[in-house]
Amino acid sequence: MMNKYAARVLDDLKKKYPWETEFLQSVEEVFASLDSVLEENPKYEKFRILERMVTPERSITFQVPWIDDNGEIQINTGYRVQFNGALGPYKGGLRFHPAVTLSTMKFLGFEQTFKNSLTTLPMGGGKGGSDFNPVGKSDREVMSFCKSFMRELFRHIGPETDVPAGDVGVGAREIGFLFGEYRRLANRYCGVLTGKGVGWGGSLVRAEATGFGAMYFVQHMLAMKGEDIAGKTFAISGFGNVAWGAALKATQLGGKVVAISGPDGYIYDKNGLDEEKVAYMLVLRASGKNVVAPFAEKFPGAEFVAGKKPWEVKVDIAMPCAIQNELALEDAQTLIKNGVEIVAEVSNMGCKADAVHALQEAGITFAPGKAVNAGGVATSCLEMSQNAEHTFWSAEGVDAKLHEIMTSIHEACVKNGKKGDKIDYVAGANIAGFKRVAEAMCAQGC
Ligand code: 2IT
């Protein structure tokens, strides 16, 4: 049973935005964790904290016209949802994906608010993007789109206002085009975007940070049971730099990544990846073809399974690194049947709600994306610090800080999620993330 106040706010939200299913899913997940916090702090209801938390402080929707390689005009929709600024400038990525709607942006911005809070760094939550599909577009088309997108976005962002970064479909190339246009329009060279190229303001280790941080988090989850990554088998989904970073760190730490995936299916490699195979993940990504199948042609012993997800492979640790709701109830049931030990979500809301419940009921240790993947945005904040002080830190320095941050996020989850001799990482992450935001909002008044 959900706390009465939370249930009422959720109910009103469902009536108001019945079509925003992803957003409602993310709100329900957080609210379901807040019973004890809301009971202990009646002031949150008096200050109407929940109503304010589910309402973006500002939400911008704009037209993005651009010209394709045939000289034709194309139109997409751009978004920036500045969700909650109580803890710092809005911070969160830009997603370019054909399925993006305002609901997607709101769910991601809502999640981002608690994730950023969990890092304990000074960042509010925001998210943006467009229904533009970069797959199959030429560099010139991507540039044309990015420049047009920034021509509107630039008036809403700034290093002390809102600092976007990459997300699905937005990597170093897109950030470069976006930054170039911002610099020209604003006549300022500043840390207005993160994920910039190393050499022109970007931080070392930012590209690896989400995947590396996720693996540091998994190390802590294992350490709770006196175990370690070496010798564990992994299935990792996703075709972007998050999956790549996770696979690289797992491999470096002696883990055996036996399954990786792309939009076309998955690769099963019983020998596990080595650094050469991990590097090839980047080659496939850069091909722009969105296929993982060529991996099996290049590396004998690796098998390609068309059209399937990697969750049917028997592994110790499963890490979804692709997109929301990619791991469904049937996948969770297969993982349980095959004796999975840990499911660490790296994509934002990568698992459907019923999948998470099934895993938890079966006693599988599950950790949510907002804790596991927070190393990405945390390292973005380290990039902001370097930009603000006009300096550049070493890779070792950034990695050490990332390590420290993931350790403290894990500690916060354990402290707030302890249930008997088990840790409920979902409750732990939601409660720890929520409390800081709620307290800041109360202190700042209405
Ligand atoms: O989901 C995320 O945390 C990101 N896409 C990274 C956001 C950021 O500002 O680095």
C-alpha cells in the first residue's frame, strides 16, 4: 500500500496525463519507496513537495527545421525539460531518438533529478532531445540538425542555468556541432555542455564514466557478499558507449562478458571478450549501420543470434545498457530460471516494473539505473568543475573521484535501503535521492 498522500498525487497525475505512460511509471516507482519518509516528515505534504516534484519547473518544446542532403526541408520537434533546480543548475543529457516524446523527456528528467541528488554534487535535474533519428544520416545532415536545434536551445541554457550532455543518439560528434553553434551565438567559451572532446574542454574518462561507474557499483554489490568480479559471467545489452565502458571495465577486472547486443540481435561468445573485441564494439558503433552481426564474422567462436535479447544466456550478472523497458517480465523469468545473481540496471528505467518485482521476489539482487549509471552525470559535473576553474585533470584523478562517488552512492543505498539482512537498492536510491531534493525545496520556500 502506497502512502496516502503519494497515492493521491499519483492518482491526480494519472488523470491529468493518462498518455504519459513512461513518466507515470517512473513516478510510481519513486513514490512506492517513500512511505516511511513521508510519514516521518509531515512537512513535505504541507509544502506540497510531491505535487511540485512531479511538475517540471520549465518545459520547452520547439520546432527544429533543417535541410537534408537532397536539399529538402525536414522538421523535427525539440525539447528541454528543466525539471527541478533545487540542488543546482539543471543537468542531464539530450536524447535523439525517433521514439522521443514529451513523456520520455519528463520521465528522464524526473529520474535525473534523484540521480543527480544521489551523487551529492550540485546539480538539478533536466533532460532534452528530439525525435530526430541520427541512424543513417550523413555527418552533414547531423550537423545541420544540431545547429538548428541549438539555435533555439541556446537561449535557455548556460553554465549556471542548464548544462546538457549526451544520451542515446548524442555522442562526441553531436556535442561538437552543438557546442560550435552555442559558442557562436552566445559569444562565450564556457562549460555549457559536457561530453565535449578531450582537447577542447572535455574531461578525460567522461566517455567511459557511465560504464566504469556501473562496474564499480557492481563491485560493491558483490563485496557485500564477500565476492568479486573476477570469474563472473556477464550479459550486457546496448550498442552505445555505456555498454562499451561496462564491457571494458568488466574485462579489465577479470570478468567474462559472454553476451553483448545490438538492435539486430545478440552475440554469444563463450570465451568472453578481450580488449580487442571490446575495441571492436566501437568500430561497429562508428559504422553507423546499427548492427552487431559482423562481430561473429570477425571473431571465430562468437555466435550471432538474430532478433533476440541477450537475457536468454545463462550468466551471473545481467546489465541492461540500452534503453527504457528493454528487460521485460519474461526476460526476468528466464534470468531467474538460469540462476542469475545480480541484475544491475544501467539504462534509465531499463527494466519494466513487473520485471523488477519478479527479480526482487525471487531474491535476486537488483539495483536501479539511477544509482548504477550515476557515474556518467557525476563525471559530467567533474567536467563542469574543470571548465569553471580553467584547468584539466589527469585520467587517474577523474577515475579516483568517480570511484569515490560510486562508493558513496552505494553507501547511501545500503543505509537507506536496509531491510533485515537484505538491501533494497530501489528503496535506498529513491529515499536518499528524494530527501536531499525535498529538504532543499523546503529550505528555499514556495
Ligand atoms: O542519463 C544520464 O545520466 C545521462 N545521459 C548523462 C547526463 C549528463 O549530464 O552527463
